[in-house]
Amino acid sequence: MGGHRRGSIMSRGLVLGIGLALGAVGYLGLAHYVWRYRAAAGGRGLAGFLLGVFLWSTCQAIEVSCRTVEAAELWSGLKYVGIVMLAPGLWSFVTAYTGQSGALQRRTLLLMTIEPVVVLTMLALPQTRELIHYYQPADIDAGELSRAPVPKSGSLFWIHAIYSYGLLLSGIGVLVARLMRISGPYRRQARVITVACILPFIGNVIYNTRPELAGKVDTTPYLFPVTAITLVWGFFRLRLLDLVPMARGAVLDQMVDGVLVLDVYDRVVDANPAGAALLGLRKADLVGREARDLVPQAARLLEDHRPGCTERGSATLRLNGSAVAVDLEMSLSSLADNSGEQTGRLLVLRDVTESVAIQRRMRELLDEQIQIAETLQTSLRPGTLPTVPGVRLAARSVPAGQNSLVSGDFYDVHQAAGDEWAFVLGDVSGKGVHAAVMTSMARYTVRTLSAQGWSPREVLEQLNDALAQPTDDERFCTVVYGRFTGPREDEPPGPDGGHGGIRIVLALGGHPQPLVRRRDGTVEPVGRPGTVLGLLSQVDVPETVVDLGPGEVLLAFTDGVTEARRGGEQFGEARLSMVLARAASGLLGAPGLAAAELVAEAVAERVLDAVRNFALERDDIAVLVLAAA
């Protein structure tokens, strides 16, 4: 009977020891994982905390397998090396993670090492060891026991325990309180953290006050995995904050621009491949780093940003000590939860090194501006217009005179969000290199906004914000921008060969109203005049819906067409309307793609010929024709 009981006790001790040993290996693995990312905020503190739990579990695993007081006393004392590491490690993590690390916090952490040194010294000296814990004389005299010896608490043990409990619970309290003050969505996560962190303390209190309730086994090391996994996977990997899923829907890995998702402390919680490549780091090395450390010039942007707004700036980086500088354009916007509260921010980095280099070179080579103009002119508008279902397009652009500088007129047709298409035609201020830079910026800004599904009014408002940035040069332009959805490519034509026409949502930023030729040959202006872009911080760019039926034509043009002069006479809108009414009159109102293609080309060519034949002096001219099939 006694042998059976002794075997059961030994089996129980073996199981407990194996469980603690396996847990110790897990803690060591987590500590190693965190140490790999120690550059992240709180990484070193969390690694120290996990290392302390590892030492505690390892020593206790050996302690519960001992059968003599002498061996148990050795490993029980060494166990305290891990125990006293917990409070400083946790506080180091909390202060760094909440952004409170500094000289005062470093001094506080240094003071926290005094108590651990005193406790370990007392345990090392036989004369003072019993003040922390001691073994019953009967166990000492018995020699080898059938169970692991259990120490009793000394007179100073509870002072140490209360001190340690206070530090650990206050550290958790600071962390939880900071999360709950940030925003509503963090309160659920804060409760999870609280429960996960308090569980080991409850087990330890039960063991130290009523050990018989825990079977005289310290359950603390068995409960610490809950805390460790919560802290590592909840904070360090930052999945607990629910920012990554929110951002993933909007940020795609194939984006050319670099995108960094920031948490409420402006630390990186996610990055796309372009962002990692742009900063010269692996994605894993970015997570947990502060944005201002990665891009120092972003500090002002982060400070000035207001929730719900978009701030823009620029930066120049030298990566890893390289002599090659990378010029960036930065855009900072908010990430909000369902209630509209800001839970993070999105930092978009665009590599504009090449564009800046081109501008710099153009300023140095002004004596070769004609040759440069020929090169730039081809890059400011599409080489060929796209094929759009149900519509045929034609465009012309001619600089003012044979030896003119780069034209300030531009046009583009591109696919917008979903099934929509967008077209834009504009006239920027100035000529030459300055006009080319503005034209390129305006064109690609519009393309970017179109792809994000912004309405015509919003696109022009954002373009106005971009142009209105303070610079030494005057920057403004007039723009006509439209969005439309053509019929599906597999949709068969109607009985008359037509494809049902299109509906255009049109917005004008100080631009001349486009002209529409109806099926009966009448010509009318469409759209409501708006404010010129780039001169004012607020603009009025109302939207207008224009229905274009099969066989009908829309003509957009720059003011170089109507303001072309012969002496004191201008070409004028009336003369332009007459040219439009007569162009390809044999196909007036004819539906079908073939007729639309002929009409679009004929209108563009006739307008260009008419202006050239009329004007002795003229500005740049550009026309864009949409013929509905």
C-alpha cells in the first residue's frame, strides 16, 4: 500500500516536471522569437520577461523531481533568479510599448533592480536564506523523501511577494488603462489582456496562502503560457489591435507606392512589399518600428495631422548609410473604426527620385529646351487612346507655333474604379519645363484618384489641393473631367446598330464648357462653369449629368481653340459650333461603332484644320472627342 502510494506520488512529480520542462522550452522559443525583433518597441523588455518565466519553469521542473532537501533547496533558490526578473522585464516592455521610455523611466527601472539583488543575496547566504523560505526539520532529517520537499515561507517572503505583486499588477494596469483611453474598440482587447495577465497571479496567491487547494503545487508556471502568448501574439505581432484586417482591404500588395500601416503609437503594424523595398528593409524588420525612426522627415507630418484629414509632405532618405539619396512624396491619412474614431494611420510613400532628378536636370539644361520639349511632349499624354466599349475616341494636341516650348495642354482617357471610365482635358499655366512638370503631376494625380473611385467633384477638389501647395512658381490650371460607364463588350447592339449611348458625370474646374452635337445636328454647351484650380484653397466644381445617345458627339477643347486670333477677331465658340455641326455631316446621328470612329476622327481633324486656317497667332490647342455608338 505504501509502495503504491509512493509510486503515485513519484508519477505525479514526474508528470509535473515534464509539463514544466515542456513549458520552459516553449518560453525559451518565444523569448528567442521576440529577441529576433528586439529593435521593435518593447522587444527587449518582453524578451527579458519571457526569459524570467523560462528560468522559473526550468528550475521548478527540476525542483519537483528532487527527493532531498539539499537538492530542492538549490533549485528553489535558483528559481528566484527568474522570479525577480519578471517585474523589471514587464515594466521595461510597458514603458517602451506605450512610448513613455526616457531618462526618468530608465532610472526607475534601475531602482527596480535593488530588491531582486537583495533577495538573491539573502538566498545565497545560509545565514539569511530562512528569511525568504525554509524547510521543515523533519524533511531535513529524513534524507531522501517519497515526494518533493515543499518549503515554508519565511518572515520576509511576504514583503517580497507584495512588492512583486504590486509592480506586476501596476504595470498591467498602466498598459490596460492606456489602451482603454485610446478608443472604444480597444476595450475588448484590454479585458482579454487583463484576464490573461492576472491568471498566473491568482494561481500564485492560492499556492502561497492555501497550498492544499492547489495540491501543494505552484500552478503559476502552468498559467503563464496564457500571459506569454497573449503578449507576444497580441502586442508584438499587433494582430490583437485589429488594424491589419482593416487596412488589408484597402492596401494591396501589388501597389507601386510604399504603404505603411501605423498603430495609435505611430508604430508600423504592416507594410506592403513596395514599402519594405523602398526603405531597404525586410517586412519583418519594419513591424514594431516607429515611423519617425524609419522616415525622420515624417515626424512633422505625424504631429500636424488631424483625424479625418490627409496631410502631404516630402522626404529625402539615405538608406543604410548609402550615398545615394531617395526622394519621397508622403501622404498621411486616418484609419477609422465603424464609429468614426481614429484607430491608426496610413502612411503612403512614393519614390519621386527620378522626377526630382528630371526637374533638376531640366533647370540646368534650359539652353537645350527645344530638344527636351520634343522628348517630354510624348510623355505628357497617352501614345494611343484606349478602346472603350460603346464609345470611339479621338484627340489632337498642337503646341503654339513650330518652335514652341512644351505645351501646357494635356488630355487622358483611362479606366476608373469598377466598370467606369474617365477622361480629362486640361490647360496648365505657363509653358516649357514648368508646364511639363505640372502637367505630369495633374495627369497622374487624376489617374490615381480615378482608380480609387472618387467622384468628379472630389477628384477636382483633391487636384486643387495638390496644386495649391505653397511654391515659388505660380501653379494653376483649368480642367474638364468626366466619368462614364459604357455598355459591356459582350452586349449586342440594338436594332439600329447602336449600343444605347452613355451617361457622363461632368465637372469643370474653370474650363470652357464642352459642346455636344445631338442626332438632329443641333449643338449645345454642357456642364456648369467652376473655379480655376490651384488659386484658392476652396473651389466650386459642380457636377452635371450629360446623356449622350447613339450617334451623338461630345467635344472637349482648351481655350487655345476659341481664343485663336486673326488680328482683333477671335475664332470663338460660335465658329467652333458651326465646325462641329458640319463635320462628317453625312454620318449625322448614325449609330454603330464604325460610324462613331469615323465621326470622332473627322471632328478632331476638322476642328484642328479650321483653327490653323483661321489663326495667324494662337496658343496651344488640344481637343478630345467622344462619339457614342
